[in-house]
Amino acid sequence: MKLPSLKHFYTLSKGSFLRFPLPLISSMVAVAFGIYLVEFGDDIDNFFPYINILLTAALGVPLFFCTSVYFNIEKKSILKKGLLNGVAFLLLIAIYYSLPDSEFTNNTKVPYIKYTIYNCIVHLLVSFVPYWKTKKLNGFWNYNKLLFIRLWASILYSLVLYLGLILALYAIHTLFNIEIHDELYFEIFIFIIGIFNTWFFVSGIPVDLESLENQKTYPKGLKVFTQYLLLPLLILYLLILYVYGFKIILNWDWPNGIVSYLISGVSTLGILAFLLIYPFSNSKENSWIKQFSKAYYYILFPLIIILFFAIGMRINAYGITINRYLIILLGTWLTIVCTYFSIGKTNIKFIPKTLALLLALMSFGPWGMFSVSENSQVSRLKDLLEDSKITTNNKVNREVMWVLDSLPKLHANKYKTNQFLVKDSIHNEIYSIVNYLEEHHGFTKINSIFQQNIDSIITIARFEKKRFNETAIYMRSLGLKKYRIYKNDWSNDSQFTFSKKSKDYTDIKGYDYLVYPNLSTNYNSRSKRYFIKNKEYCIDSLDTFKKEFVFYTENETLVFDLAPTVNNLIKKFGKKSKRQLNDSLMTLYKSTSYQDYKLEIKSIRLKNKNDSIFINSIDTNLFIKEK
């Protein structure tokens, strides 16, 4: 067998570039900015413009691939081809300017969610754009089979090349003691996955896509994989979901939203499985595939009903979010697809076309996922505030007013002015909504409920602290705690601390050694070990329920009973924090036949739960004197 020459590789690469220049140029731009970020990331103050160009260029690869394969089928003039590429370029510019340009921009998450949706739409377009108008289903299937196989072949070749190169670099470093730039390993990965992978992929796309319609040979391995692996797994998942469906109907105990994700995933897996074996269903010996495929869409209907019930209950309780909107959208798409195929239709292009269309329609406008989710959460927040008497006529009562003269430091004369009005569960619902708005939509639609301009106050306060928790500021402005309240909340009034007077030094007069065993039930849960003159001392981890400080060596065990000290402090000062206490109140002594010990409690943190006192943490000095 004659091995291909370098000239052949050059000719193939050149031909691929001439056929797909814009996708390859886009990949080069993305790779260049990716490598720049890796190489000079430490010197960049604002990463967003570089990341945004990288992402936009990366999106340009499938978008310009769409225009290229479209003109492969549709023989249009150079002018029309240029106009279409120009429209695609303008779309990329619009997407670039829709992305945040600063890490301090509000709600940076939504633009990138939109970017992800646009990416899904473009990749769906790749799957059917050459066959937009034609009814050549066999060519459409073979084209997607080609894309699927080519994609995995590209990934495999890219990974093998990358592993080969980094092993070569490691060998050079090890054998010749040549220093290798650490960032080079990742830069090589970016280059291979960006340029080599893309170039290799497009080089396998045939010049004449129309000839795929006449291709009647199908990979048997694909049928075996789908028939004996995917379909049995699909049946298993369907059985599990049906049994679970009967369970929740019998008990009328509807689950949380996770079942919606499971049904969506299983349904999509089944549709993919039947797409993979679609051409085999046309032969007589495989007629069962067509029958099973049609039955599958009937089987999905009850599961889709459960999906809508489950997500509907979540929406009724917590309103619409972007994720829940997407589940509704996916459920709607599944309903449309199931209805289409259950009435005898067979056009498999309908599947990616409808999904792309629904995603595109629901990504913008007042009916779109972003507007609907924002309006839903804002409305829910205003209802909660109104019902809790925190607001009246959409204006905050007892609003925490920030002292403008103290800016950029944030200071108010009163805090938590409305906390007494809400239960912990309602407080947490309010916190969740405010936090969701910060992460996804910003606070534009709730700023009107405040007397002061919170947005301008935050803008000024950023000069003091650029990484800013806006949720905390809005919660505090509402007169509420700035954090979520948990049942075992360590930051509420159930926790209190006693501490002794602090000193700038520790006097060990009368003792030989001093160790600092700080113990906690939450952290440092393991025993602490110390070695003094090759002698091991061990201090047990703090027990939540026992008020004991346990200390032992190989010769003896020592137990400091802290309960009398704790009870005395509570009797004297109550269940409230008290500082600057005298040493006599915070010191315990023990003596054994080997050594004398003094335990000096610098601070002890206690927790009151169900009228019982537990030690949360203790900070001590342990003095040791040998006899």
C-alpha cells in the first residue's frame, strides 16, 4: 500500500481551506485568542473582551460551515453567497456586543446562556441546512451520519496527536533536561482541538453532497450498536419511568422537578436511537423498527403528561425560571414530534427543524424564556413582600437607608428593620428570588420599590470593594438578613461566645511548655498530636455533646470537665456573648503524678439548641510543667 505523500496532504489541506475558508479562519482567530489568554493571562485586567472574541469566533466555525454546505447544494451566485456570509458576520458582531464587557456588569450569566442557545440553534442548522428545501431523506440521513462519524474521527485523531506531542515534549524535558514552558502543553491542546480538529473535520466533507442521496450502504455496526445497546437501555429506562409514574399516581405524591429532566433525557435518547436506525426500517426484514418507532411515540405521551404535571407543580410553587421554561419548551417540542410521527408522518428532518425553530422563537421577545422568567420572579417577589407587610403599594416600609456621606463604605443607622415580619421559610424564598435576579436578570424591575437609588449606591460602593454581593445589599435594604437562614444557622442568636481579655504576649512563667489546641466540631475534627522532646501528646477532637477536653500521653489520660465553667459563665452572663472576661473565669488546672497542667480558655463558642447547650469550638492555651 502506497503511503500518502506530503504533497498529497498539502493538496488536501489547501483544497479544504479553499472550500471552507471562513470556518477555518474563525477557528484560527479563536485559537489565537485562546493561546493569548493562556500566555498573558496574568497581565490582563479584564478578560471579558478576549473571552468574548474567542467565543464569537468559535461560534463562527459552525455558522460559516452552514453557509458553505448550503451553497454546496444550492448553486447560487457569488454575490448571493457573499451576502449570506455578510449576514452571518453581522450576526456574530451582534452576538459579540451582546456579551458582557466587564466582570462588574450585572447579570453576566444570561448573555452566556443566550450564547449557548445560539450555539445549539446553529449546530441544529448544520444538521439540515443543505437539505432545507429538498425531500431527499436518504441524503439527509447519510449527510448526518457522515457528520457524526467525521466528528468522532476528528476527536480521536486530535487526542492521539496531542498525546503524542506532549509525550515527546516530556521525553525532551526528561532526557535532555530542557526546560519546557508549562503553558505550552495547554496551548498545544488549544491549537490541535481548534485548528487541526476543525481542518481534519472539514477535509472529510465530500464536494458533491447530492451524491449522498444515492448511497444505499449503511454501517452494520451502527445498527448493532443501536439495536443491541441503545434500544435495550431505552426500554429499561421507559419501564423504570412507567413504574415510577404508576407509583406517584397511586400515592398521589408528585415528585420535584427532577423527573421532568429524566423524562426529557430518555425521550430525546429514544428519538436519537430511532434516527440512527432510520434507513434500516425501510427493508422488509427490519419492518419491526418502523412499527416499534411508531409505538414509541404513543408510549411517550403519558410520560410527557407526567413531565408537565411535575414541572407545573414546581412553577406553581416557585414561579418560572429559565431552566423550567426550557423544560416546558422541550416538553412542547416532544408533544409536537410525538403527534407528528404518531399520525403516520415520516419526514425525519422535522425533528431538528422544529427544535431549532422553537429555540429561536423562544430566545427573544416578551414571550421568550428570559422575559417570562424575569417577570415571573419579580411578580412572585412583590407578592411575597406585599403579603409579609414589608411593602405597601409596592414601596418598602421601614427601608434601611444607606448613609450617603459614608460612601463608598456602606453604612446604615438601622438594620433588619423588617426581619420580625417574616418566618425563616419566607425569608429564604425572598433571598432565593433576589439571588436569582442578581445572577440572571439584574434588579432593574424591582428598583422602583425603594426610595433610594440602590443601583447608584452600589456603583459608588464598588470603588471600595469591586467584587460585590448585590443580593446582600438588596436584602439589607429590604430590612432583612443578607444571607439564607438554615435550621442550624450558626450566625443567628442561638450562638454566643465567651472570651477572655486579649494580651499581646503569653506568659509561661512556672511552666515548661505551651501548645495551642484550637478545636471545633465543624472543622479540624481529627485528633491533634504534639511532640515535645520525642514524647507524644494527643488531644481528642471536640465532641458536640460532651463538654470535655480530653488530653492523654502514653502514661496517663487527663480530662478537663468544661461543664462547670460553661454553666458558671451562663449563670453569670446569660446566653449572650461576653468578652474581656477575667482569667480566673476561664482557667482550669489539673495535676498528675507526672506533670502539672493549666488549660486557659481564650474563647469558647456555644450553641443553644432545644434548650440544650453544646460547644461549637474552643480556642485554648495548654501549659505543661514536668515534675
